Amino acid sequence: PFKGNIDLNKLQRLIDEKGAENIAYVCLAVTVNLAGGQPVSMANMRAVRELTNKYGIKVFYDATRCVENAYFIKEQEDGFADKSITEIVLEMFSYADGCTMSGKKDCLVNIGGFLCMNDEHLFQDAKEMVVVYEGMPSYGGMAGRDMEAMAIGLEESMQYEYIRHRVLQVRYLGDLLKEAGVPIIEPVGGHAVFLDARRFCPHLTQEQFPAQSLAANLYVESGVRSMERGIVSAGRDNKTGENHTPKLETVRLTIPRRVYTYKHMDVVADGVIRLFKHKETIRGLRFVYEPKQLRFFTARFEEI
Ligand SMILES: *Cc1c(COP(=O)(O)O)cnc(C)c1O
């Protein structure tokens, strides 16, 4: 159930290989967006803390979906069923030196985010940088109105009823697709259902961008917008110019918080299932425009 966990043996090997002095920090994503929104267990966070403490390496969380992660801990990890979401989140962060957080996800607001750290000196340095890149330290590039909204969003996000509804709604969509035989990444994570494009489009090679094409075809079929997470997202090697070839080719169906009902999930599932029934008609793609940076955001394609 905790496929977001860091492999401690691999981390140990990396530290041995590169040397602790060459590692600025360990970034732990709670939950792991790119791997299906999979959560990290409290036991793993504690173990990462213990290992990095031995070497004086800092740990920063990508805390964008930390409340969803806390829900999974409450639901599935031994010893947490009776703890509140707030208590679980507090314990999670006790094993970190700081975090980055996008406000657009678990903070329940339209825009913004924040950077936190426990180290006073590091904090001073960051405060000097924020003036250069974002705005005065008192608002860090955000409007006062947006900061107030975020403060309220953070409090509301800790409500058990809300986060339970959110995670279960995502799971409901996953269950509908599974029942129809549509290949998805399991278990279903906290914020999205990920279609497995390799199994959805076995007739396409990875170089034909199966996940990108699946996303485009789903939009044509049903008007549902999704996101490629595969070879297009992985980009090219800076040195060789070759495409990175990730193991996973997925399409992310991300569900906004507090926007949709279960009936909307039925509509999304219907669209995906309809497309699945004529999946052989999905053709490969090639680039007609490929930007140098973060190509998955703005690239354009045509059918082969
Ligand atoms: C959205 C997201 C970000 C980036 O946040 P922005 O507010 O869009 O800059 C970083 N990490 C994760 C895991 C995200 O989902």
C-alpha cells in the first residue's frame, strides 16, 4: 500500500557512491505524483530520517499532497487509525528539515505555495533570495488575499470528512475503470487515476508516444482533459540528446478537489471505457513542435 516509500538500500548505496558531502538534501515526495500518487508510510519517513541523520544530510518534503498522504497513513498503517489528520501531519513533518508546498493542491487555493525550513541560518539565506526572485519576505510574491485563503485552506484540509471524501472519490473512479477491464496503476493513489498506456495501447511503440496519444484521443472522444506522464514528460538527455525512456507510460486523470460529484466520475469513466472499446484506432504521434524546456507543457503533435 505504500509504493511511494524510498528504497533505503538504494539510498544507502547512493550515499556510499556519491559521498554524503555531495548530497545537498533528500527530497521525499508525499505522495509521489509521478508514480501514481502513491503514499509514503510513517515508518519509511522515520527510517529516512534515521539514515540521513547519520550523515548530516537534510530531508525536504515535496509536501504538495501531504494531507492525502496522511489520510492513507490513517487508513492503512498500523497504529494510526485513531489519530487525527492533524496529528499525523505533525508527526510526518517532525522527520523533515523543511518542505516545499504548492498551494494549488492540498492547500485548496488557486495559486501560490511556500518554502519552509527549521534551520535559522538557511532561513535567513532563503529570505534574502526571496526578495530577488519573488517579492518581500512578508508576502513572497503572493497577494494578501491569496495568503488568507491559503491559511483557511490549510485548516480545512485537515478535516477528516473532507479528505476522506476526496480520496474515496478518486478510488471510486478507479474501481469503475477496473471493473470494465481498463488497465490502470494499482493501488489507486490520492489525487488521480493513472491509465497504463502500455497496456491500453499495446500496438504502439514508446517512440510513438502512446500516453500522449491516449490523452489526445480521450479528449476527442469525451472532452475529458488528462495529462501524459511518460516519454514526453521524461524529456531528453542533456548530453546525448536522446529521449529518456521511462518504464511507465501513464495518462493521469487528476481530480480537482471540491469540484466534482460522483456523477461526474461516471461520465469520465464512460468516456475512457468507450475509447477502450476501440483502442486499436488510436494512432501514434510525432512532434511538430518540441520546446527545449519542459516539453510536455507546450509541445504540439500530429498523428502518424
Ligand atoms: C503541482 C506540483 C508542483 C508545482 O507546483 P506549482 O504550484 O504548480 O508550481 C510541485 N510538486 C508537485 C508534487 C506538484 O504536484
